[in-house]
Amino acid sequence: MNDPILHDLRSRYTCKKYDPSREVPEEKLQILYEALRLSPSSINSQPWKFIVVSSKEAKRRLYDTFSEPYHFNRQHVLDSTVTILFAHNPRYALEDYETVVEKMILDGRLPAEKKERALQSFRFAQMHTDENGFNGHWTKAQLYIALGNAYHTLARLGVDSTALEGIDVERVEAEFRKELDGFACHVALCVGYHHETEDFNARLPKSRLEHDSIFVHL
């Protein structure tokens, strides 16, 4: 199939070496940030926070959190244009959802008189909440929808990226405790342009399982 969307997705890959001399234009970064803001989530919960690490000081803070066995990822933080910490609320509560519902009213999506009815949708979050108020497994799942959306957006923009689950979660959360403000961070995304000669992954063909081995059409 020859389609511009598929062309962009076929050209997308995980960058293994960034070129620090090439900066992603601010207008493209703003498109990415807006795409993240527009990401879908269950009951429109939006249980996330995105911390953009771009200054030299912030990059060094993040770089210093990489303990063994994650050292191989830390140079990406210095060489890419930005690294985004994808954070989720591990204790998403009714008060959090009420903030979303009130924004829906402000945006004209929901009539004010239907607020209480809309709040009833929170039961879908309660289904994933334990007796201690923890629902991080559910909110983390929503966060990965946003990560997938970021991948697609960057592919369309012709910008490279690397998702990092290889981070020291405890050290990242300790270093960025103030910015996270109770949110959890288990994954980050580096954004930049690959090094033309040193990124071996850029020259490899894409490999995916065949359609018939992963799709069941009924």
C-alpha cells in the first residue's frame, strides 16, 4: 500500500545515536506538545503530566540519574533536543476527574446541569482502584496511549525519537520529586534528529510480523 501515513510509519524507527548539532524546530515541538494534550484516554481522564527536559541544567539532572544497567541510554538525554518524562497519576481520584468534567463544561462539551451525571463515569476508574486508592496500572495504560500518539506525530513530522523504559525509576522520581508532585514516571521519550553516520539503526530495514500472523478477521 502506498499511503503517506504508512510511508511515515515505515520510516519511523528507534534512534540509537542523536546528532547534538541538529535542533528540532520549536514549531515542531509545539505540534508534538499539542498532540500529547489531545491524546485520548478512558473516560477522558487525562491522568498524565509531561515534563519537558530541555535546558542544559535539566538534562544534566536527568543524565545523572542513570545508574547501571541503564548507562547506555544516558547519552541520548544530552544529545537529543528534548527528553519528555511521561508521568501518570497513580492515585487518580474523583477530585481529579471533577477537574476534567469542569473543563468539559468550560469548553462547551457538557452542559453544566449534567455535571453530576458525567461524574458517574468515574466508576470505570473505580473498577481499577484498590482499597488503598491505587490505580496506577490503569493510569499508566492511559499514558501509553499518549506515547503511541507521540510516536505517530513525530513520524509525520519527520523527527526521530527513542522511548526509554531503561531509566532508574526511583532515582528519576527522587530527582524530579518537585516537578512530578506525586505522579509516577516509568518511561521517557527523547526527541531529536539521528546522527547521519553513527546511528546504525537508521540503515536497517524495518521488520514486522506478517499481517496473517497477527490479525484474525471474522
